[in-house]
Amino acid sequence: MFTGIVQGTAEVVAIEKKEQFQTHVLELSESMRDGLALGASVAHNGCCLTVTKVDGDRVSFDLMQETLAVTNLGQLNTGDHVNIERAARFGDEIGGHSMSGHINAVVEIAKIDTAPNNCTIWFTIPEQYQKYILRKGYIGLDGCSLTIGHVEEGRFCVHLIPETLQRTLFGSRQVGDMVNMEIDPQTQAIVDTVERVLAQRG
């Protein structure tokens, strides 16, 4: 489980490509490696990956074809950075919301509005997920737990403070970039349950 509080970014220093399979090697800071062991879960842009090798400050992760196809990790090149969050541990402060690290879809940045002390980013909504995007609800974007600002047909926005822009990739994101999206599982469960109950009554 993850909380959506990104701890920082890490550089992809090597990508080993095989048929429908890749190994990404990241250079992790000392704090990000603290207690890290083989088999540990680490979120890359919100996608849960497993540690397969630790070699000093270089840590390897394997990505299957499904992961490469469904997330923005398949678009990465050597030298790119990803948002990093270590898996939550019992007793940790939950500053965001509960996230599984399972990406539903990638969404495109449609518009960026900047102001002196905040930034509003608009994203497209795939039609099948529109019903789960609710104003003031939670959303996971590139691993960041964020509150949905406004929702319109086909798009929604989030408001970002300077700390989020500095700590995560959102400080360098541009219009047209593709971002991993994880729907809040509680919201999805409630919406699906209500739909099912109404369908049975009908």
C-alpha cells in the first residue's frame, strides 16, 4: 500500500530491453534506499514495482508488457526521472490517501494555469472513468495523492502548491505529457455499488 506522498524523484540510469519486458535501473538517494531489500515494493510514478537487484545506489526493477502498455513507464528513456514512494509501513503517518499502486489509465495534460503561489493543471478523462472523478474527491496522479478541483465533461483539474511542484515531476510537466492515473478505490467501490443496486431495482 502507498499513501500518495511522493518522497522525491529518481533518475533512470539504464534500461535493459528484452522482448515484451524491460528492466529499469534507478539511482536512488541514501534516504530512499534505507532498509531497501530484494522484493520490496516501490512506486514509480504511482506504479507499484518490485526490487529485483540492489547494487550500491543503483536499484533494478522489472516491468512486464502489461505495465509498459498501461502506464507511462514504457515511454521513459535513460536520463528521465520518475516520482518515487516507498511502500507504507505499519505506524507511518498517512498524509495522503490509500493507494494500491495499480494504474487505471494514462491521462493527458490538457492545460496548465500558473500563478505566483500555485498551479492548476487540467487533465483529460477517459470516458469510462468520468463517473469516478468527483469534485473534492481523491485521485492519484503519477503517484501523488491529490484532491480534485473542478470537473467538466471530459476533463478535470487539480491545484498544486509550490512544495508539490518542487518535490515531484509536476514542476516540469508540460501540456501533452501523459500522466499515470489511479482512481480512488473507495470512490470506485461506492459508485459501482450504487449503480448495481439501482440496476437491480430497475
